[in-house]
Amino acid sequence: MVTLHGGMGPVVGRVVTVFAALLGLGIVLRLIAAILDPVLPAGLLAVLTAGWDMLVGIVMPALAPIVALLILGGLVWVFVGKRSR
């Protein structure tokens, strides 16, 4: 019988790694913006802020379904893991 337990572990790990990397990138971008705030001209800072707001605006509506999918995937992973033992 083929089980998904062996194959799902690396996939879930990769997905978590991708989300952690995106979160880390967001934090780094915020820190860079805070550092460059007193240095950059107002026009360039406004363009950077508008770009960041656009990125957040694109990602935020999709965040709830992504989290729901991760929760459901985690529940299936736990259920398949317990069933295969």
C-alpha cells in the first residue's frame, strides 16, 4: 500500500520554508525602508511605499485561503501519519 506520509513531510517542510523566507524578506524590506527613510528624497520614498502597499494589497486577500489550506493540509498530514502507524 502506498502512503502519503513519507512524501508529505518534505513538501510541508518546503512550504513552511517558502513562507518563512517570504516573511523574512518582508521584515528585511521593512527594516531597509526604515533605515532609508531619513536618507531618501520624499518622491522616491513615496514610490517605494506605494510599491510595498501594492504588494501587501495583492497578498492580503489570498492570505486567508492559504492559511485555511495549510490548516487542512496539516490535519490530513496528521491523520495520514497516525493511520499509517
